[in-house]
Amino acid sequence: MKITPITNLLMDANKLRLVEYLSLPKSCRPMSLKAFAKQLGISEPTIHAWKKEPDIVALVKKTIENKFIDDVPDVLLALRDSAIAGNPKAAKLFLDYVDNGSSRDINQPKEQKSKEEVEKEIEKLTKKFYPNS
């Protein structure tokens, strides 16, 4: 048993290896889940059961967040650039991330903004969060 540094949970070493495995993008995983289970010396149904455990789910999510947190500013910059170029989905994602829904009541219908209004809002937020751009 090991204590995980992220959550201070007491967790089996095989479960920690599963967390690392599940934290990788599928295209980067070194083997199939079946082969991974065999390597650990446990059954595939056991792996599937572990994948559903709340502690495993939470630790996988936290591990992924920790791996990619440094990329968030670059992704936001690319998203902002795409939004400014006129991509409405990018504009919505960018504004939702920056606004975090804090100024809207989720029960109220969302107002429809024109492209010009969205561009003004993006420009305002760009100046606020990226003053040297």
C-alpha cells in the first residue's frame, strides 16, 4: 500500500499503476487494457471494477489536470485567436471559460450576441488578461 501524494489516500500499488495508465491518452498507452491487467496479474473485470471506484476516478482526473495545467494559457491563447478570427464555437468556449458562468443565472435563457458584440467582448477580455498582446 502507498499513500498517494495528491490525495493522501492509502492505495494499492496496482491501483496507482492503473491511475497512471488511465491518465495517458489512449494513443499513448503502451498496451491494451487486457494486456495491462495481465501484466499486473489481475483479471480484466477487476480492472474494469477499479476504473469505476470514486477514488480512482478522482485521482485520474487530478493526475490529468496536473499533467496539462501548464498548457492552459497556450490553449486559451489559441482559442482566443480562433474566436477573434470568427469561429463562434471558439468564442463561446473562450467566453465561457473566462466568464465561468458567474454573471449569468443558468435558469435564464442565454442572450444571443452579434458577431460584433462577441468581438468587442473578446477584445475587452484580451486587454484584461493579455495586456501585452
